[in-house]
Amino acid sequence: MITERQIPILAGIQEESKKEFFAKGKVMQYKKHQQVYQEHEKVDCIYFLIEGVAIACKQAYGDERRVILIHRQGELMNEEILDGHKCSSTCECITPATLFAIPVAEFIEIFKRDQLLMENVMKHMSLRIRRLYHMSKNAINSLRGDKKLAARLWKLAQDYGENTSEGREITFPISITLMAEMMGSKRETVSRQIKVLQEEGYLIIRTKRVIVLNMDNLLAYVQKP
């Protein structure tokens, strides 16, 4: 059963709004690699990630794609359709995932009547914009490619990692291809950079599982001249 604690934008809103929200929506299960919606698709539901890991990505040149961000659990995933536009990115689950879906029209009606829900959605959108600005800054900074990759893995380990006896392990599988899509780089380039980080003792990779051996050491590697 989905609870309000799993969807932060419901915090503090009217009880009647919460009841209507859950009554109008439904829980949906997705398999690994299953797409929820596609870029430029017209969809009539908005989605919240409850469990699992899902990415937002955009088509690049040819068959290549670029991962824009990893959705956080509990957050609204496709808020850009609230004004009637099509989806601006593709959402793909990279692990089995549980989502909550509610028709846009129904959500907007609740939204109109509940001032705090409106404020919570605006705060969510502000946070999302700041995340995208931060990622854009990182994409154009002067770091070498291996340091950019190290910085990205450090952030993933911080946000999605668990401490183990060996270090901090990112809790979802990451292939070299997925890393390349996150970095906007060629797969071969990322593979070489990963090998360097492994040989220098910063990472362990086992069957798509990434373990950062020491978070402080990896951060120092990123920051050193």
C-alpha cells in the first residue's frame, strides 16, 4: 500500500486532497528496461516513483541517447506535461520499479483547490531546475574526462550508495553503456577511464556493481590539480 510518506509533495496538504489523490490514481509495476513514457509522447497521467530506479533520457545522434538524470524516489517524474505539452524525455526503469500514476486532469483539479499542494509542486520543480543547472555546469567544466566520471560516480555513491565491508556500493547495476550515456561519451572512452580508476585503487566493479573503496579518496582525486 502506498502512503503519503512515500510522496513528499503530499506533506501537509488537506486530508480530503490526499484521499482524492489516492482514490483517483493507481499503483503500477514495471520491469527492468521497461519504458514508462517516451520523449515527445502525449500522455494523460503523471507519475511518481515509489520504489526502484528510473532514468530520464533524451535521444542524441543516431541511436545514441543521453541520460539527463536519475529520478529520486517519491518525486514527480513528468511535471512538464501539467501545461498540456508532450513528454520532454523518455523514462526507463533500470531496475524493477513501482510507480503511482494519476490522470493529469484529476491531479490539476486537486492542485487548484489545495494551496499547499501547489506550493509543494513549485518547490519540487525549483529543486529539479537547480539539479539540472548543476548538471549542466558539470558538463561544461574544465575537468578531464576521468575526473568527470569520478565525480559522477562519487555523487551516485553518495545519493544511492550503501556502506559495505569493502566501501560504498551503488545499489543499482551500472553498465559501461549506462555510464557512457550519463557522461555523453563513447563507451570505449568510459571503459578506459574506468580501468584507470580501478587500477589506481578507487573502484571495484563486479558484474555491473560499482563499489567506491573510499569516498574521501575519490573526492580528493576529483579535486586535485
